[in-house]
Amino acid sequence: MAEEKGITVKKSENFSEWYTQVVLKSGLVDYGPVQGTIAFREYAYEIWEKIREIFDKMIKKAGHKNAYFPLLIPESFLKKEAEHFKGFVPEVFWVTQAGDRKLGEKLAIRPTSETIIYHFYSKWIRSWRDLPILLNQWCNVARAEIKSTKPFIRTSEFLWQEGHTAHATKEEADKEVMKILKLYQELIENYLCIPVIVGKKSESEKFAGALYTTTLEAIMPDGKALQMGTSHNLGQNFSKAFDIKFVDKDGKEKYVWQTCWGISTRLIGAVVMVHGDDKGLILPPKIAPIQVVIVPIYYKKVERKKVLKKCKEVLEKLNKVEVRAIVDDREEYTPGWKFNEWELKGVPVRIEIGIKDIEKKQVVVARRDNFEKVILKEKELDKKILQLLESIQKNLFKRAKKFLREKITEEKDYNKFKEILEKKGGFIKACWCADPSCEKKIKEETGATIRVIPFKKEKIFSNCIYCGKEAKEVVYFARAY
Amino acid sequence: MAEEKGITVKKSENFSEWYTQVVLKSGLVDYGPVQGTIAFREYAYEIWEKIREIFDKMIKKAGHKNAYFPLLIPESFLKKEAEHFKGFVPEVFWVTQAGDRKLGEKLAIRPTSETIIYHFYSKWIRSWRDLPILLNQWCNVARAEIKSTKPFIRTSEFLWQEGHTAHATKEEADKEVMKILKLYQELIENYLCIPVIVGKKSESEKFAGALYTTTLEAIMPDGKALQMGTSHNLGQNFSKAFDIKFVDKDGKEKYVWQTCWGISTRLIGAVVMVHGDDKGLILPPKIAPIQVVIVPIYYKKVERKKVLKKCKEVLEKLNKVEVRAIVDDREEYTPGWKFNEWELKGVPVRIEIGIKDIEKKQVVVARRDNFEKVILKEKELDKKILQLLESIQKNLFKRAKKFLREKITEEKDYNKFKEILEKKGGFIKACWCADPSCEKKIKEETGATIRVIPFKKEKIFSNCIYCGKEAKEVVYFARAY
């Protein structure tokens, strides 16, 4: 499909424009006609399929099942939990008409599905025998975003999974919240190669309707934080609003404790931002739709057949060890053109095979992450390529981890805090008195919010960064997407 | 989850009520708050996951990729192809508001995605190098159904796949249409065990905007036909409406030829209808979420541990050969209660293990399809169970095939035609002059439509069943869902 040429700006110089060019030119997305919507082209969707496959396996192993609930939610359902309604109603798409009939009650396109799912839970749950309920759905959700939309990162429709569980006790719900958070961390760090800081949200940043929210926060190259996923303990807020009760073993009627948790196609945006370079995407091997591209190199027509034959042999060898490889045998493009295209698309490994390589029983291999080239013996190719993919996977995480470390600044002084935000960005580790009013003022004055209160408790090293009173928590501030 | 007891009506006596009870009581679905919407509970969704997995593999092997396009379609897009708009607009859910802003242009929730997808194709396709485009999406679609809604069969929202391809020539598009139709047939006959008649739709029954429509038609136990899937050649109708042109190898600009094709969660409803019996569901082994349920039988507490241990051993043995099995070790229910529940849920095979079986190194095995019981030696269990599942799969198809054959009646006389429709239902094979007005009158007078003009040409055996003039086609009439 008609791709334009390479990226024309540097990531370090104009990050926003760089991002836009990369996601469009690498063929990940295209803009939709409705504000903030995108088409997930096959290349992006394949990445999503990988992410879905990996996480789906994790949650199923942990006893969860998938289900699917209606897209359309009556307005009255959304209103049942007041905080939740307030949180979501400004961005709801409303259906008011079906054919040419005007509807009696407005219907929301789900911005998230708590209210519709819990309507069903209240019908399905009767006894302790029905608990826990451990359901998840992979679906689309819509939120009318007007400003600062950005493919993957903030769109009016996105794809996600939303898990919704119901338990007999708070302790069980607590455990579920943490179990999922750990699975998210495994997915994001081990598969997407993006290190995160895990912890709780402050009261003012928690999910609308939750008891508490846990989060995974990453830092992007422009110094802004990105929320990668959240896992919430909803307490009994929704079970009281939706009347979800069960008869416990002791014969008493009780409200269930609930959790919900989600990750979305936003993760693809994070992968683009964190790993990409001036040439385009760099995809972690574990989620790359194509892990290895084999490019035949020949100058005369007569060489073509021989080189292609060898390419196919190598392809088969790699397929056998389950490497996702392709041969780019298009005649209408030069090798150089192909190199550029596959670099733009972030394929982790490129193999070049020419007549001389065939004679020497070798291939030339180029890594996308650091452009290193090595020559590999044909006979040990499969083993070495697997090692190489593993090494790229590790290197990407290491690089991102180093960057994250550099982007965490500990600060006691509010003026310096503001200076850091302007000049360096990233997370500012600071002490806080736990008063929401300090948090609010900081947000108003600097645009930075408390992204996460880490689980890993750190020693309080100063008074509250804002009011100077005694501090209660060490927290991470940042400006965020 | 609080399941009520068994089915209280006979399939042969009150088919509609039987169907409703089965889909609700087996835990497949629950009704949503918005007219015609349903929740796909985990048991139904697992069946859908199986269907998706099977078909997804088929189309990927045939070179297709998945993508995802926006849910919301501007009204102006829908209007671009006049026939298409006329066909779908009466059932469109319209979004007119976002938050509290009134939208400038109404947005349709996709009833199907031709118009939004082809908007993108017109941007992406420039040259013959960009062809063919072979994309598919798995998604939800919504159509406001007011009357005769029925879980799976006709709902206001359903899940489906819609393939959308673009080709340089009509011949290529013709081939694609048939390739997909064959994959559908393989899926439906070999996996869902439902025999179908394949062929073309008549002009008046084809897809709104298509050049021609091919279809797979099955017969349900109440004698009504069910359209299982369709594969359409769209010709150049949409490429002209959406200006999808390419420069061909000869340097000339041409409109692309397009196809689209879909199957939906309706297939689950067909499985329920065709195979189920008075005890509930009967699931074909290849798509059953649980293929084997192992029920421990013990009367004294002391036996429990020993029996459960053996059950787990058998479970592991079955898991090793990739049989989807579970042990129902719930203490709060009796074996008899469990038998009923798993029969209701249509699990193909039940294994019973008691103390005496352990002593004799055997297990008791019951088939869901015909209630036959056999005793199997423990050591050959895995092999025999695999054979048994295969045999059940075949038997279900054979039974359905026999039923289909019985429900096809050849008829020359219009009065008898009407009588058959009333008394027996099913397909009526009749000769037709190919004049749409005869087709229309038959529909008005009897409610029967031409479901399919089979590819397998049959000899014309009479004049037109309606007008008595010379017949041109042998076609299959039926009343349909």
C-alpha cells in the first residue's frame, strides 16, 4: 500500500511530529473521519493480537474466562453510581435514535462497562457458591475526545480488555487486584520491554467509583508519564448501587466486593514512543508481527533464482523453530529500498543473502536495535537467531530501564521541582503531606499530578514539597499524557 | 451461578420456547436491558472463541490479515451507495450527541462496515502493487431489531467477522468469493456439524449493493431455513461510489473489484437448534468448551479422596492428548444433579469414576449424543476418548444431514407447495422462470422466499411453479429466520 518515504524529523527535536510520522508511515494507523478515531491497520492489529494472546493466556491460567456484554447502556444505568457518572458522562457518545424512531431513553456507547456488567451480576449472583466471578471482555469502547487526541494514546474509540470480578470478601478482592497488576507488569516489562513504576493512585486520581486504584506508570522520551494499565478495588460501591448481594455460608446476606482492571491499545503507542528511533519503529521481538525479514541481494537476473532458493531455505529453517520470518522477494524494489522500509517498520532482525554468502555458507545479519551487523554460519543460523532475538528483547528493556532511571529526580524544593519539570521532565520523587489540597495546587501551578505512590516504600526525606508540613508519603509527580 | 433446573418443554412440541429455555438455562446468554441485546456469557463466548480460532486460522493461511476500523460512520458515508443505504438505514442506531454537545452530522453505529472501510481503501490503493487487499475484522455490529428478536439468531448487536477484499479484476474477485464460501462450508459442516446447501441468492435477495451474493443455507428443526453465512462479489459498485482506483500494469486507471463476506454469532444459535434435545444442548466436540466432564462417584466420605485422586489422574491423561476435560469435584451437589447439569450444557462425553471402577481399572463413559454407555479400560482411555469424540462429531453431522435430506421436497404444483409449507416446512425444490415478480408473489402469498439457487445444477423438471411458463432455474424455497 502506498507508503511515503522515511521519517523527516528527529525524535529528539520534534517528538510529537516524529510520533505522528512513525505511526502513519510505518503503516500502523490512519486517521478516521470522526474526530479522534483511527483505523488500526493490519500491522498494528497484529501487534494487538500478540498482546491479546499473551495476556489472555495469563488470565485464563489464573482462572478467568472471557464473556461479552452489550455495547449500549441505558442512561439510567450510568447514573446509578454517582461518582462514576460524573467521571464519564462528559465524554459519552449518546444514541438517541434508531432508524427514524426517537428513543425513549438515551443509550450510551460504553465508555467502560461497569454499569452494564454489574446489572447482570446482580441477576446472576445469589449465593457464596456463585463466587468468585472472574470475567473479562475484549472489546471496543468509545469516549468522545476533543482535545489532544493522538493515535493509540488518546482516541475516541479504542480496543481494550476489561476484567470484572466479584468476591465474597475485601481480602479476596485485594488479592485479585494485585494478582492482575503483577500480570500487567509481566506483560509490559517482559514482552513490551517497558519498565514501569507500580503503586497506588492518590484519592483524587483514582478511578471514578473505586475504593482504590493501583497503576503502572511509564515514562515517555519527551519526559511525560504514561499510565499503562490500572487495576481497581471497587469495594462495595457498585454492589450497593446495583444491589449485588449473596447469601454467605453463615446464612447472612452480604454485598460482594468487586475489582476491575484494564489495558488498552494505548500500549502500542507506548511501544512506539519508548523504543522507536529516527528511522522509525523498533519492535520488541516477542510482539513483532515479523521478527526476521530476509532480503535477497542479487545484481544479475541469473543470480536471482539461486539467491531466492537459499532465502526460502533459510525461511523454512526459521519457521521450524517458530521464528516469524518472511522473504521480501518483491522484484520492483531495490535491496536498499527494502532495508529502509523494514527499518521503518521496526522488524528486529534483517538477514541479507547474496551469491557470495551462499558460496561461503553464511548470511549477513543486521540488528534493528543497534544496527550491529554480524555474519552467521548457515548451519547454526536457527539457534543464533533465537539468541539474537532474545538479546534484542533484553537490550530494549535495559535501554528503557536506564532511561527511566535517568528520568527520576528526587527533589525537596518546590522551585527546583518546577524547574525540573520545565527543563528535564520525567518523574519527580517528592515527599507529600497527603493533603489533597497540596496536590491540587501543584497540579494547578505546574500541570504535574501524582502519578503513583509506589508500593516499594521509600524513606521520607523531607517535609511536604508544597506546604512544608510533615510528609506522609514519597510519591512520583509528573506531567502526563 | 444460579441456574434453574432443566428444560420443561419438548423440542418437538414447542420449539420456540424450548430454544429460549435452552439458551438461558444452559448459561449461554442472558437478555440485555436494551431491546434485542444479549450478554454472551462465558459458555457462549468460549464457543465463539473456538469458531473464531478455527476460521481465523483458515483465512490467515489463505493470505488474509486482520485489521480494525472505526465503529462510528458519518451519515454521509452510508449515503454514498444508494442501495446499501436503503438496505440498512431503517435499523441504524444513530449517535447525535457527545457529552452535552449536539453533533453536526449524525453518526451511525456500524450495521456493517463497507462504507467506512472503503473510505480508507480509496486512500490506500494507488497502484496494482497495492492489490489485492485481503483484510478482515472481528468486531461487533449493531442493527436496531424491533420484532422477532431471538438470542444469537436475530439480535440488535452481534459479533461477527467481515472480510473486505479489493482486486484488480472481476475474475480474481469471483475466485475470492468462492474460496471463502468453501472455507465457510468447511467450518460449518466439519466443525459445527451442520450440513448446508450452497449457491447464489436471487437478485431480490442479494446483499444491498452487491453484484451477486453467494450463501450457505441450513434447515432448522422447525422447518425454517437459516442463512449461515454469505460471501458477496460487490463488483465495482462501491469502488465507483468511493472512488477506489488503481493504476494498472498497462498504465491505465481502473476501479477495483471488491468482495465482502461474513459469519456471525448466529452460528451458535444454529448449533443449539440443530443438535439440542429435550435435555438441553448437544455441542459438537470440536467447538465444545468442555469436551469431557469427569464426575466422581462416592457414597462415603472415606472414599472421596481415593476417587478424586483417580479423577485427577484421568484428567491429566486426557489433558496430555489435548482433550478439554474438567473434574466436577463440587461437594455440594450429588452425581445425579451434576449429570443433569452437564447434559443441559451439552458436554459431549461424561466419565463416571467410582470405587469399584478403580478396583477394576476401568471407567464408565456416557455419550451425550445418544446416551450410550460403555466401559473403558483405564490404560486405553486416552486413545478411546479421542475416537469417541471423533465418532460423536461424525454422528451429529450424519443425523443433521439425514434431517436435511428429509426436509427437502421436490414440487411442481403451487397448491401442494403451499400445503408442504404449512404441514412439513423445510426446503421446497421448485422450478422458476427467473422472473422476480413470480418470486415476489410467492413471498406475499406464502411467506416463502428463494433461499438459494444451488451451484450444483439440477435438471429442470417442470415449468415455473407460479406462472407455469418455461422454467430457467431449479431453486430452493423456504420460510426463513
